[in-house]
Amino acid sequence: MKLSKFNLWVPDYPTKGEHLLFNSRTQGLIKINQEFRDALFASEKTGIINKEIENSLTALKANGIIIEDEQEEAAKLDDFFKQLKYESNGLAFEATILTTYNCNFRCVYCFEESVKENKFLSPQTSDLIASWLIKRAEKRNIKRILLVYYGGEPLLNIPPIYNISYKMQKWAQTKGVEFGFMIITNGSILSLELVNKLLPLGLKEIRVTLDGDRATHNQKRPLLDGSGTFDLIIDNIKLVIDKVNIAVAGNFDRESFPGVIRLLDYLKERNLLYRLSRIDFAPIVPRLGPKDNPKAIELAECASHVGKDGLFEETVRLKKELMRRGIKVRTGLSVNACPLFMQDAGVTIDPDGIIYKCNSLLGYSEFAIGDVRQEEFNHKFNEFMNIDAWKKCPAECPYVPMCQGGCRFFSYLENNNFSDLSCKKEYLDRITPELIKLEYEKLTTARE
């Protein structure tokens, strides 16, 4: 008997003498007392299994807490990554479609600032996108499809949303494929009339970006002329929130974080907080440089947010604030599978019909994996599929199943390539115990 190297311990929680034990490969989480913990380590050392452990052996093995030997665990890890890479077609196939690179906002941290241009998805390319998606779904036997309309600001070019959604829904109904779509928008053009027209075509959710309370948001996300957008967005949300699922997402740095907390209070006071389908906030991240020089990273200081002294306290506090208010929270413990090396993970398609594997690479043709005018992906797809950065991780690292060697975009930011490690172990060492506690609280609260 051997304890998994992917076990993560949180001692003396929820009370002294009790311990949380989480396995990063299986996502198994159990609570044990001190006596049981001591027995586990004693059994590993002596090979003698006492009665209490023997009674729990099936559950411990099922949760990956106990393994036979290191070879067995290595084989299970390898199989785990093979499933991620080649067997993701059981998940919904998510295609993000840019209706335009253009935008009516002047966000101070715009992720696409380096590639932004006055370009719109045409009717002809819209038809090609729908045809490509249908062919891909039929070839890969995909049974669930979710489209995500994105930009720029996607509602600056609404016709492609009608056109593609209509064609996809009609095809899906004849083939028994589950279909739906969502829109990620700044919320400034949102209207009840638009929602009513899109609901019959499969609209499931609209995600609106709010970066904090009025003052914080208006500073980060003004209109092109510099005027505020917060009140306009709130008014538009009020118009449609009873017709369609409305999610709120936002971005923060250390300076703007207090505004996020104030936003939660504001939404509660206006009777909006508990009518939202989801709430999600994340730190602002860097972006690639100009089109002709993507290695000239911009907003590089944001990379430090996942470093040793990153936005650890803010991230944990936000999750706690959401839980305290009774909002469903994703703790962040789940496997963070990178779409770059997943065969049937989603794609992102720009207004020219160019296909990318990740939103972060949009606009840089050298990182494209294909074109909707061609059925097969290009050599870049195979390059991404063969990265296997996790094989470069230290053998003893307990986070390998969760991070797989780190985000490939961050690898490019840090190493000017997609294949090297982007290790955030120091950050994970700090934040993971707190996330395990939150996961435990989430699970126990749900049972009450």
C-alpha cells in the first residue's frame, strides 16, 4: 500500500484533530481524524493495514488516495492525460465565433488591443462557418454543441448570430444533437427586442462584463468618447433579466478589487444579485504584442498576479464573499484542461474564418490551426497536440493533474514558446489549501 503523491493535506480543519485530504488527479476529497491519518502513514511504512483502513480501502482506492505502487499511479496519470487529449468528444463542443474585432468601448486593459481592427463577419463567411461546424460535428460524432458569440463587441454585428444559429439549430434538430448558444457582451447594446428574437434560435445565456461598482467600472471600461457605461449596462440588464439567463463576469487587479466587492452589494440592493445565472471574476492578464511582434508582451506586470505574491488574498476573499452571500462558486480545484492539446476541445473562429485553439491567440495568423474553407487542420494543430508539457514537471509535484505544466499562453509570455513549463507551484502552495477548505464548505453546505 502506498499513499498517492497527488494527495494534498489541510491539517486541523474544520476543527483541530481533523484533516482534509484532496487528491488532485481524481478530485476526491475526504475528511479524516488524527487517528486515521496516523494509521495511513503507519500502514504505508509497515505494509500492515489495520481494520479501520481495511474497511475504507475501496473508497480510498476509488478516490486515488491509496495506490498499489508508483508504476500503477504513473500508468493512471498517463491514461488520465490520454483521456483529456483524445476522449473529450463526450463534452460539449464549444465554438467561439467573433462577429467583429471592432468595439464601442475603450477598455484600459483590452485583451485584443494589439489586433483590434474594423473588421466584421460577412454573410458569406457566416455560411462557411456553419458548414464547417456541421461537418466537424458529423465527422467527430459530436452530440452537444455550444456556440459563444464574442468580439470585439459581438452585438455590433448581429446578422451572423441569426444566420449561424438558425442553420445550426435546424441541423441539430434533424440529427438529435443538443444545441445552444450564449453571447459575451459589454452589455451596452443589449435590448429586450434582441433577446426575444434570439431565444427561439437557442439562446441560453448572455454574459455581461462588469468590472466593479460605478466608479471602478467606468474607469476601466468607458465608451470610446470616455463617458461612463455602468448605468447603461445596469438598465439593460434590468430589461432582459427575467427573459434570459444573465451572467456577470469581470476583471480585476489589486487596485480595482474593492470595487468588485462593492458591486456585489450594489447588485443585492437593486434585487439583481440572486437573479443572475452566474457570477465570475478573474485577474487581468497580459496580452501579446503587435501583430508583427507578438513576443513584445504588453501589460506584462499582470503576469505577477499568479506569482508567489500574486492576487492570492483577493482571489480567496472574493470566493468567500460569494459563498457568504449564497452564490454558487467554482473553487478552482477542478482540472484546468488546456484546449491547445485536446483533440475535440473548442475552437475560436475570427471574422475571416480563421480558426484558433485559444482566444488568447486571436489575430496572430502564425498561431492559427486552420480555416473554415478547409476541412482539415494545419501543422500547428499537431504541434499543439504534441506539447505534453506535463512530462517536464518534477516527478514529485502534487499539482501536475491540475495544471499540466501550466497555461500554454503563459508559457509563451514567459518563455517565447508554447512547450516549456509555466510553473506556478509557489502560488499553488499558497492558494490550494484555501481552495480545498472552500470546496469542503461548499460540499457540506449543499448537504444541509
